[in-house]
Amino acid sequence: MTKKRVSKEEKRQKVVEELINQMFNIAGHDVCYQDIKDRKDAWYQEWEMTMAQNDEWQTWGAEFIRKNLRLNKQLAQREMAMVGLMWGLKFSDWNK
């Protein structure tokens, strides 16, 4: 019996799930990907994170992407920036 290979798309989906879970974890919210995956509204506007928490998440995420999608540092940072734009939480301390 051979194991089915994971497609690139399935691997990317798993990475996105982990990134979103870690974002909620770092921001201190008791929410996970499974809670928001079928929502069509702007769910990311319901919760907040600080800019420092976002920096921590961006750093963690870029390294996670490097390891799991085998991208170089620059591409991983760019990919993580796009994840932040698409699904990142709003900042609670933007105007301070």
C-alpha cells in the first residue's frame, strides 16, 4: 500500500490553515481556522491584534512558509505579506 502524495494545492491549504491558527494564537483569541473557514463575510474585522503581534506573526509565518513550501527567504516573506493582506486581523494600536 502506497501513501497518496499531497498535491501542491493541498500543501498550500494546510499552510494557510496553520498560519491563520497561529495568527489567532499570537493575538490571544480563542478562535481557529475551522471556526471561520466557511464564512463569506469580513471575519478578519471582528478581532484585533497589535502591530507587535503582527510583526511576531509575520516573522513566524515567513519561517513556517520557508520550511513547508521550500521557498527562499525573500519569497517566503513576500508570500507572508500577501497572507497578512488577505487574512490579517486589524490593528488595535494603529493610531498610537
